[in-house]
Amino acid sequence: MTGPRMVYCDDRGELYDHPFYGMTVFDGVRVRPPREDELVTLPPGSDAWMLPGRSPYGWNHETGGPEIVRSVNGASAFASPAWLRLALPAYVKEEGAPVLPLFAYAPLGWLRGRLVTTALRVDGSNRQDPGRFHLPQIRKAARALRKAMPANRLVEHLEHCALVYCCRAAQNFFLAREECPLPTAPTCNCACAGCLSLDPDQGVTAPHQRITFVPTPEEIAEVACLHIGRVPRAVVSFGQGCEGEPLMVAPTLIEAVRLIRARTDAGTINLNTNGSRPKDVAALCDAGLDAIRLSVNSFREPAYKAYYRPRGFRLADVIESGRIVRDSGGWVSVNLLVFPGVSDLPADVDASIAGLRASQADFVQMRNLNIDPSVYYATMGAATEEPIGIAATMVRFREAIPAIRFGYFNPPVRSLVRRRRRSART
């Protein structure tokens, strides 16, 4: 066998490579061997997961086709941040198999003494590389900051995220670097099929507990200004995995942004949002918001509604929020929740190009959608087209919109936004 071997798990979760079967992937339509240009060594800091109740496919090189391997469990990879998966694990879900937790499942194989997967690095930043985080150091920094800011409930919440959930964004705040999260919203106007902070239906369990209070504008500004003051090219962001939709508490955000900008002209103030309330977005821009990150799984309205299940708004409102920020001179990112076999269908690719243009996006954050593949495909419905592939989708985006940039994290854009706004005034 010259290609990668199939990897599987026993019932204890031990990994094995198969002596006969080759690695397979699922592209949303068919089970096939991975292409050589898709394969990478499993990135440092990635995880390997057992897929309970799922019998893997192996590739029979003698017959030139896939075969189900019974009596073992499938295995998958969960790639490090900044890596975009290009395909899914190939398996058959057996009767009684549990719903998988909210992670991004990627294929796993064994080649020349190393675990391999199908992925592409889409952001060069190392801000969340696992090797940069040392828990005792984070714990010490969190204790010191709690002592210095004992009345700030937001600091207490971020400490819980950093130490219990090992949230890299919260840990970076305590380590005084990169991007600082500013969670604020206990409620949401969506019921996403893969919500990270409130249990969705279909037996899915959310991995994080949602914030239970709304910090005051003063608490928010205190945290944000501390971070901006000690981090060069800092980013502070509303809208995190441990909360609902930040626009639900827009008056608090608007006052917090005003307070931050009254104290400092530095740092990028960013809003991660579903973009559901354009009027509130406009008010935030007037207060001093620099950037917005609009989250969508698809720019096709039926696919968008099927996943987000929005209450009181439409995809057109999301696009309008992007236009408002761009017209203000701000930076527009689209957080495209990528899923093989959905995001790379020709109809979805065409809709994404139209949506990126309409929202005047500067940047596409190509992020893996964390959800059980069976749940997502049931939500989206069966594919009626051949997918073109995730990498080819990115090529199509760039061909259609040459100025578009790709990444994974929110970039610091304060200097660029200042220039845009100065230019607009002259």
C-alpha cells in the first residue's frame, strides 16, 4: 500500500492503522480516497477522536472501491485553529449511535509513521496555537487580575472561560496579547442547530455555559481599555461562543464603545454578530465601532434559515449590516461556517460570491462548522449537485472578487479604518 492507511478505534478509544484498508474521506456525495494535494500531517495541537457507533469505510485497493469495516469504531481528527478541513470522515452510522458533540470532524489516516488529515492552513497567525499556552501561567495571571479588579464581573466570567473551558481567546486576555473577548449577551434571536452556548435540539449538547448577566458599560470598557493599553495592535471583540447575540443588548454595547473611545483612540473594536439589527449596527458605528464579523453558513436563504432559524430578521438584514459598516469606513469580515458537501456546492458558491459582494466584505474567515455531520446533512437536506471542493471554492471566490482576503481570526484593522474615514471626510 503506497497511500495512507485507514485509522480506526477500538472500544477503549485506542488508535490503530489497518494493515489492509486505505484511508477514505467523504466529500458530501461520495466516499473516495484522499487526493495527495489534500493531505497534511496532522497539525500540532490537533486532537484525534473516536466516532462511537460509526463503522468506518476503508479503501480496498484490490477492488478499487470502499468497504465498510464492521466491529470497530471510526476515528477522526479535530484540526488546530487556523486549519480548514477539506473533507469529512467516511463511515456508516449504526443504529443507536449517539449524536456527536459540537466539534469539526475531519478524516484521519496513517502515512509514513504519522497521522494525516485533509486540511489547509488559512491563517498564518499563531494566536491560538496550543503550544503557546501554559495553564499555570494563565492561572497566576488571572488571580492577579481578579485581585486588581475585584468588582468586575466580566473579568470573573473570563477567568472561568480561560480555566474551565480553556478558551484560547480568554487565555490570551490574561496573557496580555492578541484579541480580547467581551461577552455580554445572555439571550439570542436565533436557535442555531449547532449553538455553542445553549443546547440545540436533536440531542446535541452545547459545550459552553452561556453568560448569565449583562456586564455594565463601565465593566466592559475597563476590560477593553486595559487590553488595548497593554497590547500593541490590540483587538477587542463582542460576540463570543459563551454568549448569545450581542445586538440583543445593543444599548449597553453602544455606551461601552463610547466609553472606550473617550479613553483611547487605539485598538480595533470588533463585533462578532449575526447582523440581525442594522439600525443598531449603524448606532455602533457612530459610537466608534471599527469592524464587524457577520456569521453565515450560507448565502442561500433556505439553507441559512434551516441552520440559524432566525427570529424576526432575514438574511437581507445581515447583508445590510455589512454595507452599513463598510459605508462608515469600517472593516467587514464574513465568518463563513464551512462544511464540505454544502459550502462547496455550485449553488452555494455562486450565492456566497453574490453575498460577499452585496455585504461589501473585505475578508472571509473560513471557519469549520462544528456539528455532527449527520445532524447537519439532515438539517440542510441531500445534495443535488456535485461539490467542487473547499479549496476550489476559495479559488472561485478570489477569481470573482480579486481584492478579497482569507483568514481565520479577526485582524487588527484600526489603522486602516482611520485612513478610510479620513479619506471619506476629505
